[in-house]
Amino acid sequence: MGRTMTAKHASMFAPRLRGAAIRSYVVLLIAFLMLPVIVVMLASLTTTSYLTVPPKGLTLRWYAAVLQDNSYIDAIIFSLTLAMATTTPQLAPACYAALQRELARMQRDGVDAAELQPPLQGGRGGFQGFHRRLIERLSARKAAQE
């Protein structure tokens, strides 16, 4: 005999279904956006100057042509320079924000950030000593909380 799903069971499965639906949507969206790139890349590997299915041969002549043309080289260098110029200044604030978020999470979970700073190499037992002291401190804190 078939069972009917109660509201309690339905509410348990709703987040899973929602998560699966979102993941499926994202995968399909990425596939849709990447399809033209993949087609162009496959077309660039053929020996013909147009796309044929199946390909009539494989070659890298189009890539060699790009690397021999100075205007393409200048454009590639400009693009890489622009990418570095815009990315590099953003690294410091992004790393700082990530560190602050992690420190807030550790504080919420009751972990002292000073315990997680490894000593300089060779100082007070090196990393093995640091690991041993960290385990001892966390074990002592856990025992004190119980």
C-alpha cells in the first residue's frame, strides 16, 4: 500500500529539492554559456577554414598564426597587464575580509586565534611543538567546559 507524504516529510525534502534544482539550473546555465566557447575552440583545431563535423584533421596552425601577428601579441599583453592592474589591488582587501570572517567564525566557535599562530621555524619545538601545545590547550578548554 502506498504511503502518503505528510507535511513534516515534505518540509524535510523541500531544502534538498530546492538545492538540487538550483544546482541543476547552475550546471545548465554554465553549459549554455560555455557551448559557444567550446565550439570555437574545436573549430580552431581543424585543418579547414570552416567548421565541419566530423573534423577533417587536427592542426594548431591558427594558434601559430596568432602568435606570429604582432597586433595579437600586443592585445594579449595589454589584456594581461590590465588584468594584473585590476586584480592586484583587490587582493589585499579581499584577503583581509576573508581573514576577518574566519576570525569571527573562530571567535563564535570559541577558538582563540593566538593559539593558531604557528611559531617561527625552530622556535619552541617548531611545528611539532606548536601542534602538541595546540592540542593540549584545546583539550584543556574542552574539559573545562564539560
